[in-house]
Amino acid sequence: MNYVLINKLPVTRMEFVVGDKPVKNFKMIERHYFRNRLLKDFEFDFPFCMPSSTNTCEHIYDLPVLSMEEKVELVSHPFETKSDSFYFVEGKLIMHNKADYAYTTELF
């Protein structure tokens, strides 16, 4: 994924479908790293999801404050910024996603 490194709030948009049974205590944990250093982590909780439903949610969250030197490092080392997303239902891990990011200072 390529991203422009600007000072805007990131948005996570997620859509998921629930089967014929309700889902209780759905949790998403997202962690962002640069060169194995944790930049930011987020935790989102959904206490109850109705059966046979399609659910969409957006989360707007703050970016970590980065120095100009750190921003230059992120841009200079594409795909060394990574994230892990973990999805749990009632405390049980049901899915794990990984992503790599490349940042640029140019606007498309």
C-alpha cells in the first residue's frame, strides 16, 4: 500500500457480515510499527452484533506525533512500516491480518 505522509486523521472503515448467530464481545486490535518500533496501537470494541446483519463502522483516530527526522525515515524506507490487525470474538482470536506501507511526500 502507498500512502501520502500528511497531517490528516486516518480513518479505518470496516464492513463485516454476521451469520445466523449473534456475536458478542467482538474486538479489533491494530498495531503499527516502523522497524519493529511500536508507533501506535488502537483497540475497538463491539459488545454485540446482531445475527444476519451487515455492519459498517468507521473509526477516526489520531496519528502519533512524529519529528521531521522520523517522517524522513518512514519515507526513505518503504515497506518497513507495518501493521498487525487482530480480531477476537469472546476472547478467541478468529483472524490476523498483516500489512506493509510505503509513504511518499508527493501528492497524487
